[in-house]
Amino acid sequence: MSVAATPPAVGPFYLRRRSPSTAMSMPRFRMAVRSAAVSVTPLLTKLHNDSATPLPLLCHVADAMAADMRAGLAVDGGSDLKMILSYVDSLPSGNEEGLFYALDLGGTNFRVLRVQLGGKQERVIATEFDQVSIPKELMFGTSEQLFDFIASGLAKFAQKEGNKFHLPTGTKREIGFTFSFPVKQTSIDSGILIKWTKGFSVSGTAGKDVVACLNEAMERRGLDMRVSALVNDAVGTLAGARYWDDDVMVAVILGTGTNACYVERADAIPKLQGQVSSSGRTIINTEWGAFSDGLPLTEFDREMDAASINPGEQIFEKTISGMYLGEIVRRVLVKMAEADALFGESVPEKLSTPFALRTPDICAMQQDISDDLQDVGSILYNVAGVESNLSARKIVVHVCDTIVKRGGRLAGAGIVGILQKMEEDSKGLIFGKRTVVAMDGGLYENYPQYRRYLQEAVTELLGTEISKNVVIEHSKDGSGIGAALLAAANSQYA
């Protein structure tokens, strides 16, 4: 099924475009009962101060990230960061040849992809992909039901293999499995599910090897295919970007959620305890969303965290990722509406609904450069039931910018923390040459202000000269092809 009908996006994050019909159907805005320009200033000032990310704070966050990484590498449970071994020792080199598949399960859809690789000369000869929605009942069904459905979709996709794709004689189809749920990885092609997240509550899978679950389902379908690599989306993104550029050392996902991984030397991982990496290096999945040291939190962050399904957890993710930025802004606006009558004498019910204002909404508002901020007014009315005057709209945009600036700059500090840790161990091999950070996710792709704040923080922290060597580039949808490439790099026929 084609995904071209949806607005440009990675995952559920996309930019809202105002249609002429939307603009015309919107009622005329009444002026708020009293001006918000002066009365809201103390709240705005406090928000600005509590969210501030001056250079000394960013330095602390970067240093603390590096320290937490070391503690997590020393022993399991040593820090907030899990620092999970991916068992990816062989990265794509460009020499890979043959037909490989990828399966990406990370939410309410799963994606299947195939790629024909032609080695150094031809690289990627052909690719095809399909996307399948998972019925709601299967998200609460049994493990066998879910994996049978996935294997069925994969089998249908495999049957459509056209003339552009050729399996070498005497070989079995191999697949890279991107599984973006918490897993205790035990080898490159096995991992025990810790727990389902993202709205899934499938019985009979926790504590089991998810690769075995998929292999058994493929056997039941008569599908002759073998999983040769189990990865998460960050690891897949790194592999996909590395295939085209040998200087890629870090990958970061900034979408609905967030994560980061990087290439680590095996001798810098004490908890390996004698396990040998064939290449002397491996990819570490940081699970950096759990980081929390020294973050500038507001009363609105604390309220949101307390009301969440995981209070006290994933604090970094809650300050920098797309799932939460819109909700933080909404909570600020509710306080301003209650305390200072920002939108008149009453607070609309829709504005009081948790997560009614999403990150794509605040992004769209920040793109409005019209004199009367008409798009801002439309979004506030259609999404939050709010009628606003120009003064209120300006304040709303300022609140959006304050929260997004903090998020982007903290994400930049996190990236510098990872690079800093790598530089300290390699003594010049990171900052002394070109080093690429591959970025993926709808938040990074679609929010220009967020991207700019992230880059500015990296440049401030590293200085103009060193930051010239650190290239932060978008690797759109790298995790899908990355899983196929890791299947190739770890093929039983390689």
C-alpha cells in the first residue's frame, strides 16, 4: 500500500497545511476581553528563565551525558542510560551483494522492504516497500496472532517479487528485523522482549525471543526466510547512513520518541567481560531518553510527568521529543488562560484536554509569518477551541519558541556528550577529522526552528573550528534500508 497520500512525514509527525476552505470556514475572532500584553509578562518571564539553556548549562548536560554513558558501559544498571549492546560488529561496507529483506515493527503499522545490492560499483540497484496497518485487536491479542499476521503480510510482499530482484542460487532469503520495543539483545539475531510499549499489550511474548516468534510464524506460513539481524531504529539508521558514508559514527532519532546510538570500541566496554567483537567495535544503543541529570525543568514539565504513565522516567525524552513538546505548550497556555485571561474570561474545554495541542500544531504556528498571524489564530480555534487577538497569538508563538528552543538545544548538548565521550577515548579521532551524525525522525525533518536550535547548540559547545568537522545530516528513512544492509553484512553467506 502506498503512503504517498499522507502529508510529508516520518512517523506521525507532519506539518499541518491550511486549506482555503479551512480559512474561510473559521469564524471571525472576537477581541479578548482584556489585553494580554502586560498581564502575562511575569508568567512568560518565569517560563523563559526556567527553560533557559545558557552555555554553562549545556556544558553540564554534555558532561553528564558522557559520564552516564561510561557508568552504563561499566555495568548493567550503572546509570540511567542502559547502554545496550547491539551485537552489530559488522557494519555495511558497500561490498554487499544480493537480495535482502527488512521488516520494521515499531508502532501501529509495520513496513516491509526489499533491496537488491550490487556491491561497490552498483550499490543499491532496486528497492520496493509496502506498509500494513495492524488491526487494533491484534495489539491486545496473543503473540501467535500478531506474528502470524506480520508473517502473512511479509509472505504477500515476497510473492510480488519482480524481475528486478534476484536471489543467488542455493541461498535462502535473509531479513533484517527492526524491532523498536525494549529488548534484551543476546546476539545479532536474537533478543528477549522486556515489555511491550506504544499501546501494545500482547500476551505470551514478554520473556521470549522475538526473532524466534517471527521465525516460527514464517515457518507456519511456509515462508522460506531467515532473520539474520535484529536491530532497533537508531541502529538501523546508523547502518543505513554508514553504507553511503564511512564517516558516520552516531545516529539520532528525533520523532515522536527519541534515541541515539554510536560506534564504540570493544575495549571501552567493561561489561563485555571478555566477549570478543570480531571487528574490535560494536554499536551501542544508549536509550538516552532516560537521561535526566541537570535538565532545566519547569512546573509544566513536572505536572506532565506526574500525569504520565511512567512518572519519573524518560525525562530527557519528555523535554526534547515530538510526543511531548505540544503538550508542554498546552499546559503553559492553560495556566496563562486561567491566571491572566489570555483568551478572555473562560478557558475553553478543548484547551484543557491533555495532548489536544500536538507538536505538528506548534510547528505550523511557528511557520506563520503573516502580519495578523492568521494561521496561528486558525489552529488555536480549530484545535483548542480558542478565540484570540493578535497580542495573544504573539504570546502563543513566543511560548512555542521557548519550549522548542529548549528541546533543540538540549538535544544538541546530548549529541555533543556522545561525541565528547568518543573523543576522550580516541584522542583526536573524532574532533580531528570529519565525523557525521545521522539524524532521522519527523520532528527533526519537519521542524526547521528545532533543527536550527540543535545545530546552534552544537556549534556553541564545540566552537566554530571543531564544529566544522561535525556534520549533522538528515538520513531520511535510513532505518528500513539499514536493517536490510545489516542482514547483508551479517549474512550466513557473507
